[in-house]
Amino acid sequence: MYSVSPPPPQRRDFISVTLSPGEAAGAGGYNNGKAWRRRSCWRKWKQLSRLQRSVILFLFAFLAVCGVISYTNMGEQWKSLTNKSSENQNTEPEVPGLKPANPAVLPAPQKADTNYPELSPQKHPKLLQVRRGPPNLQIRPPRRDARVKAHNVAGKAEEEPVQADKEEKTEKSIISWRGAVIEPDQSTEPPSSKIKEPEKPSSVEVEDQKEPVPINERQMAVIEAFRHAWKGYKEFAWGHDELKPLSKSYSEWFGLGLTLIDALDTMWILGLKEEFEEAKKWVATDLQLDKNVDVNLFESTIRILGGLLSAYHLSGDIIFLEKAKDIGSRLMPAFNTPSKIPYSDVNIGRGTAHPPRWTSDSTVAEVTSIQLEFRELSHLTGDEKFQKAVDMVMKHVHSLSGKNDGLVPMFINTNSGQFTHLGVYTLGARADSYYEYLLKQWIQGGKKENELLEDYMRAIEGVKKHLLRRSEPKKLTFIGELAHGHFSAKMDHLVCFLPGTLALGAHNGLTADHMELAKALIETCYQMYAQVETGLSPEIVHFNLHAQKDHKDVEIKPADRHNLLRPETVESLFYLYRFTGDKKYQDWGWEILQNFNKYTRVPSGGYTSINNVQNPSNPEPRDKMESFFLGETLKYMFLLFSDDIDLINLDKYVFNTEAHPLPIWAPA
Ligand code: DMJ
């Protein structure tokens, strides 16, 4: 114990501290009696100056206040400790005679991914437990124990304490009209323009009850691939159209951040919330649509308008709808043509449109594959002009002569409205998505628009009659081309969208032989990968029609042996797996992903298209990552590996031709 000694003769404004006689004498000093001590203390107190007494009193008062405060905090801590331990007692069965040393805070460890140790559940618990999926999944409240580690862009894990205020924030999340969880700070004010409040679909509530399906190892590998691609884009091409991963730079097509917008919904579906938020910020603050630039109507519709609409539906954030309305309006001048068949190009800053310099034709696939997006824009905004413009195109094409058993030529004139270059029929470039959108518009509109279905059914019959053959020696079913009555055994990789579309039609009640054809064709598309040295498909193959010794089914011409990281085969694998549950489709997709990793992955970040799929020792990287690799290829891979049919439920969503899911309209 300390006591205060009397001041020395001359006045000093400080206090000296010495031991009392009793203490100096050791423990025995205590025996000198309490009365002596009281008297001695009082005498000493009286000998102090006024200043010294005030200081001492102040010190005592200060200590007393501190004491009261710390007592209150201890009480709180005690309360929370006792609460926690009672929660634990509720959830964890106690082993008789043993009590857990500490209350459990972290989730139980899960099995490590041996193929991708850097993605093991222990390192990335968030990936497993807080998947941000589509609206029908998002209405499930995130688990309270899920947020343990945050990951910076380089993929480095950082400890993040499980904080009460964070949990509170999660619980305050708003359930949007479509059931998407919107963080309170991310929802923006509705625009003053007349974007109407869409109706809430009735299906949302039912799925609220389901438990999230954990992400599996193959899906984690897709997430890893996406992160690697995104790292390159972020570092060298942020806000630009495409990454050039080898030269660590970028290329511009429209100057509208194409890759970033194309990838928005993929990030959402893969659960990459931080990346999504960062990209969203760019859309909100840096996406400049008032720009003197010519854009291709079709490409900007499927990638930008489609990407924004889908991001809006998944996240519920109005900023995406505002931007969608903006770009949609800026594209409308394309329809100011004598025939109302749109021009291929629009200047979105000037409001002018024009065909390519060398012709007044547009491509048939381009003018008939913008409908899902413009129709949805009308549906959301209440402004009919978007849907009217694209419906008119479909009606006009429906009425045209010049088709061959439902098969359309590749070009249409913007002045006359007539098909041109008659006599050439393909399901590849320039015609492909015409067929896809016939079926998908019919599904989008609730299967009521009969003309669309008629044209689709007739076209598939035309395909069977004119374009379907079998190769030698393996008798692979393939789709060739017809040019002025001559059959060519040439098939674009682009045609591999067809098995998926056929399967989707069969799932929606169309004839079962469409599913049989789908199964045969996807086998062929897979062989276009499997029979090639790198295990990656070329852009175009030619099939052998006659058995010849030592010849494979698939022949590749030197000009066609590039691979652009295209999605069509994995897209179809996804549909086939969803509808049949046959795991071989997942295995085929897994092989393809591994070959992309082997031959197209650039170590510093990103993936590149390659020039030669036949040369595994030098596939000749092209130095370009197409936006659809993130928008489509990796998204379909992730969905293919998932066993969760509610992860973009195909009875509720229809994918546009750039893999952006849009809702199927509820019956009126
Ligand atoms: C994408 O832009 C779309 O899928 C389009 O319909 C066809 N081409 C590319 C992908 O290959």
C-alpha cells in the first residue's frame, strides 16, 4: 500500500510517495493497530497544502468514475457471454463430462478441394455458404455464421471479424419486388421517368423455404477461372471493351466496357459480390452512353442491353434499368428505315443509323435476335415503342416468301424488306439465332404467340430435311449447309447452340424427337473438341461423308483452326444436363474447362483466343479475350456443374443469345 508523505519544508507543487512505517517494517507493521493508522493518516492529511489535497481528491474522483464505467461494460460482456453459451448449448449437443473450451464462432470445417487447394472451403467459406444467386434464391436470408474471411482482388484472404453490426446490416436487407436481396445502401432512387413498377411474381414466396445447395469442386474451379480472367481485365483493361492479355492492354469495339457489362450477371450467379459491386459502381458513374460512336445494333443489344436487363433482374438495382432504358432508346433510330427492318449500325450519340458502307442489307440473324431484350424493356418501362419495333420485324419476316421449308437466307434488305442472296441456308453465322429466338420469344411471352412456334417447328423440319447428315466413320449426326442446291458438310461451332435450343423446346412440350436430335447433336459437338489435338474445337469443321482409311469424322482447314473461347457447346451441355440429369454432359464440360486452362490461360491474368487448336505445343495465342468468355462460356460452365435446378430455373427464365437470363412473363 502507498501513502502520501508530508511535503518538505519548502513548498513544492508535486506529491512524493513513500512507504508507511508499517509497510517499511514488512508484514509485521500491520500489527501496530488500526487506530494508530487512522490517526496518523488524518495528521498527514492535515499537513498537506490545499493544492495537494485538491489533486488527491480529483484523483480519487477520477478513479471512482473509471470504476463505474468498467463495471457497466463487464456487465454487458457477461450478459453476452452467458447468452452465447446458452445459444451454443441449444445447437451443439454436449458430450457427457466435456464442455467446449470456447463457444463456437466459426462454421464447422468442410472437406478440402484437393484439386484446387487455394479454393478449399476452409479458405473460402464465403463461396460455399453465401452464394448470391438469382432472385428466387436470394430471398433466403444469408447464414449468420458465413462471413469469416474477405478476399481482396488478388484473391488474398483477410481475416474479418464476425461483427454484430455486420449481422445487423444483413438482417436489415430489403427484399425487392422480385425477391432479390438489396443491401440498403445499394438501392438507388427510382428514376423520375416513367419506368413502371413491375409486378411481383407469385412463385417467389414458395422457394423462400429451400436450403442453399452448396457449391461443388467443379463450380469452384469455374470461380477460380473467372477470377483469373477478371484479374487480367481489371488490371489491364478496366472499363474497356476487351482484354488483350498477352500485351497486357485492351481493345475497343464500341468503347462501352463490353466485358464488364457482359460479365455482371455471371458475377452475380457465381457469388462474386465484391467484384459485382465494383463493376456496378463503374456502370453507375463511368458508363457514358452519350457518345459519338457507331455501335452494331445486334451486338450492343444482346451484350449491353441484355446484360443490363439481366443484372437488373438479379440484383434489383434500378441503376441497371435506367442504363438499359438509356441504351435501348439510343438504339431506336436503327428502325428508321423504309422497310422498318433495322440498319446494322447506330450512332448512339448523334441518333443516326446506317447500313454497312458496301450494302443496304442487314443480316437476318441480327434483325431477328434483338427481340427478347426490346420486348423486356417495354415490359419493364411500360413504354410500348421498343416491343412494337421488334415485333414488327418478326411479323414481317414471318410473312416473307423466299424461305426454304422454314429455313431463311442470311440477308435482308432494309429498303425493300425482302430477303437477298437467296438460296444459301445455314444454321451458322448470320442465321443461327433467328431460329433460337423464334422458340425463346414464344417461351418468353407465355407460349401464346403461335406464329413464332409455327415458324420454329417448320424450320426444324427444314433442318431435318435439308441439312442433317451423318459422318463417317463414327456416324456422327451433324448439320451442314445448303448453297443453291449443293450440300456442304461444313459446320460452324456456332451451330452447337442448336442441341440446347432443341432440348429447351422439348422441355416446353414440343415433340420428343427434338430431344433425340438434341442428344445426337451434342455428341457431335463434343467430338468437335475430343477429336482435336488440344481437346478444343476449331471455329469450323468439315465432316467426312465417306469412309476412308485413317480418316477421322472431323476435318479442319488451316483457315478454320482458331478457337475464340466460344460458349455454344457448353451452353448446350448445360441444357442437356438440366433436362436429362446424365452426368456425362458434366464430364464433357469438365474436360473442356481443363483444356481451356491448359491452352488458353495467360499466367498474368486472363484467357486468350488461339489460332491453332491442332498444335498443343504452340496453339498460337491471339491476344484477345472475347467478352462472351465471361458473359457466356464460364456462366454456362458454372450452371452445367450445378445440381441446383433453381439456379436460374428454366421454367422462370429464358437466356438471351448472350446468356443473359430474362424472366418468362407471368400469365396476364
Ligand atoms: C455471342 O455473341 C452470341 O452467342 C451470339 O449469338 C453468337 N456469337 C457469340 C458467341 O459465340
